[in-house]
Amino acid sequence: MEDLKKKEAFIELRAQGLSFDKITRKLKVCKQTLIDWSKELEEEIGNLKAIELEALYEKYFLLKENRLQTFGELLARMSAELEKRNLADIPTDKLLDIMGRYQALIKEEYTEPRFQTSEEIHEAKEDKRALGDLTDTAPAYQKLKIA
């Protein structure tokens, strides 16, 4: 049971980018054991890294959806501000310039939606499963994880 808790802690620490030396000091486990665990738990570490990276992207508005929403909201506010302005006495050239830039940013972010039929989705899943079966050459006993 203690070993399982240390493995879970190892996965978290490794996903955070800590070195084997730092983890050795923290968990009081020898470096070679950590290296072995790293090979054994590679997928779990990778998944946790991906989750943490996605959270950072979301936090700092780096996800495409967040950028589109932010750009769209700013563009809407600029459009509303332009509608209120009297172009004869307010310098509008800069606001129009900024508005054009935001329109260009939104255009760069645009991705054409691609819809698939149920049959196409099913075929894609079957192709992916078949590819996985063909590329999975590890013996069955190596796939077993210690629970």
C-alpha cells in the first residue's frame, strides 16, 4: 500500500517536471527505482502532464476557444463604441485600425466546422482501433500494471 502511494506521488511530481534527484529526496526512494517507475508509468505521467498543461492554457487564455471568445467580445465592444462616436470630431482612425486587427485575428482563428455522419465516425473509430492493434507489439504481461 505504501508503494502505491509513493507511485501516485511520483506520477504527480514527475508530471510537474521535478527531476529524479528532487523526487528521490522527497519520497526517499532510490533513483533507479524512480527510473523504473518512470518507464512503467509513462502513460500516466504523460496524461497528468497533458491535464496540467491544458489547465495552464485555460488559465492564461491560450486555448483557441478562449482566444476567439476574448477577441470576439473586444470586437463587439469596439463596434458598439464606434457606433456611438461622431466621426467628425473624434479621432476614429486608431479605433478603426485596432478593429481591423481584431477582425484579422478572429479570421486567423476561424476553423471551418467539419461534421461527420455516424457511419464516418464509426469507421474512424474502427480504423483507429485496428491501427492500435497493429502497432501494439508489447507482450500482454508487460501491459499489466501494479494496482
